[in-house]
Amino acid sequence: MTRDEMNAICAAMPGAEISSPFGPGHDIWKVGGKIFAAMGAQTPGISVKTESVEVAQMLKDAGVGAKAPYFHRSWILLPLDCDEEEAKHRIARSYALIRAGLPKKLQAELG
């Protein structure tokens, strides 16, 4: 997958917003002001949240992803050449996890 294709997946999530708080080349996707996906300028791939440290480790052990630089151990870095369906699933799951932690009123406003 390309960076643009991964950005398109993120953009399709309700209420998703992109920003570059760390400078040019850093695509940070947020919902309700919270990061659910990030692509850096130097490391090719997209970092996403998983359900737990254990799930992240399982995905790393299975070769699906690697340690996400600068993020908690429950995040993984999916390489750009990862399976498209896996990438879609992981981005959607990360979005859902972050969205579920938002206040109920804000969740309702997102649609």
C-alpha cells in the first residue's frame, strides 16, 4: 500500500482529522483530538493502537508489524507493504479503540 492509500483509509473514518504537529512529512490522524494513526517522515509505515501490549506483541511475533517508535507498547508499526485487508482492519480497530475512550457526547456528535 502507499502512504496515500493509508491516508485515504484514515480519512474515511467519521470525524477523522489530519494534522502535522511534528512538522512536514508527519501525518497524524486524530478523532476527538486523540491520535488513532500516525505516519512519520522517516520510518515508512503507519503506527496504530492495539487492544493491549499482548496483542501488539502477538502481531509483532507473527510478522504483521514492528515496534512503533515513540508510542506505548500497545501500538504497532504496520509497514507500507503489509496486507491491504490487515491494514484496513488495524486502522479501523485503532480508530474504534480511541473513539470508545472519548466522552459519550462527543462520540454521538461524530455520527
